[in-house]
Amino acid sequence: MAAYPSLPTVLGSDPVIESGITVRRATNGALKLRADQPVDKASFGLTHRLTPAEWTTLQAFYAANKWLNVDYTYPGSNAAYTVRFAGAPQPRYLGGAVEVRVTLLEV
């Protein structure tokens, strides 16, 4: 399994922990909970500020791994996750830099 490239990540690219619990109310107002997954899972909305060369590296990594599991180490805690891309990286060109948004979902 390939490791997600070590790229400069903007502060605030923190994981969102998803419980997998669906909450509804019954017709009588009673609370109904349903577990869609047995354990909590993380999703990552990463923002990278990249040089053109780093952007090229990320594009090549995505092309080679977009359907595969990837090892991602979250820089805030050094915790390792097995993730997949939730879509293509989304670039925004800022003069000589590229700001890229990437969404990764834990498998």
C-alpha cells in the first residue's frame, strides 16, 4: 500500500470523526438510533499549499492510487490511517503556488 506524500498541510486540516449513527424520531417522538458502522471512522479535508512541482507529485500520486487504499499519517498526532480518495484533488491557483483541497475517507 502506498503512503500519502508528505506535503505542506494548512493548519485546520483536522479529522472529522464520524460515528456512523443515524438519528431519527419515530412518529410518537421517541428517539431512534441506528448504527451504520461498528466503529468510528475519520474523514480528512486537507488543504495543501504547494509549489508547482509538489502539485505535479500529488497529481501523479492520485492518478496511480485513486481506487486503492493509501496509508495516511495525520501530522497533528502522527496517527496512521488507511484511507481512500473521496474524489479528485481540487486546485486553486495562487500566482506561483497552488492551494489544493483533498478529501480522504478512512476505510
